[in-house]
Amino acid sequence: MTRPKLVIFDMDDVLCHYDLGRRLRALARLADVTARDVRAAVWDSGFEDLADQGGYAEIENYLAEFSTRLGHKITLDQWIEARRIAMQPNEDVLDLAAKLGHQASLAIYTNNGPVVKNHLEKLFPEAAEIFKQRFCSYEFGTKKPDPKSYIKLLDGIGEKPENCWFIDDKKSNVEGACIAGLRAHLFTGVENLTAEAKNQGFEL
């Protein structure tokens, strides 16, 4: 098997362990509401989903609507901190990614909006150090698992699907990547990922 030229990693629950509950509680303390209130206003309402699909491409507009829904002004720094404390780096996967980066190009592709795209150094410096190519779904007007999102991603990079290997913890996202013509791996742990990396032709 020809080794991939580009390896694309999902972020949450692959490169890091993501605790949404912790993020909700941090935002709840800021807004003086319950975590359930935060989830209902921001996530269950469909707002975050719309933002992930490009509905709020400008950070200022996104934060303004985020604040309106919470009933409390949330600053950029507060948003970043609430997100950051919910992300615990997966050191084993990051170490593996760094090794793969000596043999192929690397990229992050995550379903997220403009803050993650523009402030990854503050949110997740461990990943920012390794990944210079970072893409969020809002840039494409759609999100994983839509096969069109992967095609738009690769059009921007200038790489063919068959030369790319995509890694995600959600089965639907892996299936979407396969439909788009990428090789794809369902992440279940670093051991299986390492074994598949060897199958893909990487020397580890």
C-alpha cells in the first residue's frame, strides 16, 4: 500500500479528550445559570450546529449571539478558557502524529467555528505546535459527515482524496470520508491507530 501523503486528524476525542460537561459548568458559572440551561440555549437549540456550518463566520457575530442566548456577555478570553479546560491532550496520539509528520503532511479537520480556527494556540498549544494546517467546518458551509465538506477541504489543500488518510472517533464521519474517496480509520485507541498506521506504510 502506498503511504498517504496527507494525514488528517479529528481534534476532540482523538487528539484530546473533550469533556463537554466541564465546559458547560464553566459557562454556567459565568452566566449564573445551570449547565442544563447552557446546553439548552447553545447546543440543543441548534446554534452551535449552525455555527459549525458557517452561520456565524465572524468571531464578533458568533460571540454576540452566544452571549445573547446565555443572557450574559461572554468575552473571547472567557469563551477560550471554558473551552480550553474541557480539553485534555491525548499525549500518546499527539506523539504518534508527530512521528507521522516526519513522513507525511498533517492537518486537523474539526467540526467547529471561527474561534477554534483562529485561536488554537491558546486552546490547544500541544496540537498547534504539531499541526500547521488547521481547518474547521464553518469554512466550508457544511460539516462532517457531509462528503462535500471533505472535498472542499482537499480542494483548498490541493491534494487528491486517494492520497489522504482521515482519522475520526465517529463512525458517521469516517463513512463520509470514505464516500468522498479518502482512506479513513475509526479511532478507538492509540494501539489500533498505530497498527493501522503501519498498515498504511508508515515506519514506526
